[in-house]
Amino acid sequence: MEHYVFSTPYGHMAIDLHGEKVYWIRSTSEPVSGHHPSVHAENAASQLNAFFSGTLKHMTFAYEIQGTAFQRKVLETLAQVPYGTTLSYSELAHKAGYERAVRATANVVARNLLPFVLPCHRIIQKDGRYGNYGGGARMKKSLIDMEIARTAM
């Protein structure tokens, strides 16, 4: 297992890896790592920073989705939400094949361990409001606005 903290335009982020696969990405108040990361951690950090700067739309580093069959299905469906678009929680539940499990789908999205890779920031409320986001409302709006602007180019 590897733990690596790096700097981004949104503050420090931590990534945890099992071997070559990232399984957790999060904001942190930890200081930037003082050690040289593995090539896999360095690649993931580089891709995340390219995403934040708007120069990368899709991450290609290896990652690991954890959870029950239901949770994995919701997260795999979440991974298919196109760059620069948004879906409501109910639309995501429907696409995942669980149209009657909107609250459970929302709970899976809220506990997503791989934000940005599995783009939970693209999921909004049915009425168009952004709703809650682990990185904060400002970050969610910033990411959505950046993606829409890049898609319009």
C-alpha cells in the first residue's frame, strides 16, 4: 500500500494505492509527501493536476472500485457520465438499472472514494441545484463550469 500527498490548485490531495491501482483520492490537510512516489502514484497525481487545469478530460491511470455489487454498478455507471455534462441522482439511478433506489444511489455517490475519476461532481439535484459535495460547493461549481467551458471550445 502507498500513500502520497501532493499539491493541486484545490489544495493538498492524498491518493492511496494498492500496488498499481489507486483506490482512494481525497482532499487533506496533511503536508506534501517528502518521499519520491512510485511511478503509479506520480502518474495519477500528474493526471489529476492536468484534469484540474483543464488539459485532461479522462484519466487513464489504473484504479480499483470497491463495494457491493450495487455500489460497483452505480460507480461504474457514474464513470460513464460524459465530461462537461451533468445528471440528476434519479437519472443516474435509472441508468444504473436501479430507478427505484435514488436515495441509495445518492449515498453511493456521496461515499465515492475516487472523485474526479468517477465524476461525482457531475451529479446534481433534479431541480438543477448543485447539492452537497465532499470538496465543497465552490469546488463542485468550479469543476462543472470548467468542463462546460472546455466542451464549448
